[in-house]
Amino acid sequence: MSRIGLAPIEVPAGIEITISDKNVVSVKGPKGELHQNVDSNITVKKEENSIVLERHSEQKDHKAKHGLYRSLIFNMIEGVNNGYKKDLELVGVGYRASNKGQILELSLGFSHPIVLEIAPEVKVSTASERGKNPIITLESFDKQLIGQVAAKIKSMRKPEPYKGKGIRFVGEYIRRKAGKSAAK
């Protein structure tokens, strides 16, 4: 069983953390500001330069939430301090991506281009080099939001197992299937 909830969270210099009476943790740093409501069964305490979470009982639900909220707060601190970055690769003949500010336009082999408006907290950029697959780069301080945006973009054309065409994360391995064998 994981004991991640018991580990204290180190707070780097330059990060400001406030804990309200209603169990709302706010983290402010150079990249932005995030808020998280914490369950009433978990107590968040701020010590010198660390955060400690404690649970009220040993119930299974309380143990699960203990680790969950510890991870969420750690991700918030990491995000406002360093930020998160995800790279998506478009694999397929004629697949293209371009952006104008927060508007992402994808050509994925459909009869029309797909236009997505990306949340203002996520910075989007595209790169297309001759002879290489187009790359979409997402950067944000919110790990949950950047994962949700990346999943939405990826769902537009999921990688298929026969030719490997579709949108995938850079470095992601797609298990390939052998197609039909030719008849004799």
C-alpha cells in the first residue's frame, strides 16, 4: 500500500501558500496561482518550509483521500514553480497543425479542418519541419488542465494500431498489429 500521504511536501523559496478556514489551499508562485478544496476529513498544516497532511481515521476512504490531496498539492506547487509541458505529434500523410494565439487549427484527413479554442491558462505552439511530423507543444502551470487539453486534442484522431496514424505524445509507443495476410 502506498504511504505517499505521510510524506511532507517541501515548499521552495518564492512560493506562497495560504490555507483558509474552509480547507481551501491556495498556492501562488512565479508562473500563476492555483486553488484546491480539500476534504474535511483531511487536515492541512503549514510548518516552517513544508506542508503536512493528516487524516482523522484509518478508514479506507480517508487513506485514499490522504494520498490524493497530498499529490494534488504537490502538483500545484510544482506547477506554479516550474510549470508543465506536453508535446503531441501528428503522424499521418497530410496531417497539419497551426495556431493563431489560442486558436488551434488541425487538418486530420477529414473533409474540414478542426478548430479548437484552447484555455487561456495553456500556452499552445506548433512546429512543422519539412520531412518531420508536426508537433503541438502545450505549456501550463495547471497539470490537470494541460492533461485535459492534451486528451481532447488526442481524441480528435486516436492512434490506430495498423499503420500508427493519429495524434500521440512524443515518445509514446503504439503497439502495432499485423494486418490481413494475403490469400494464396
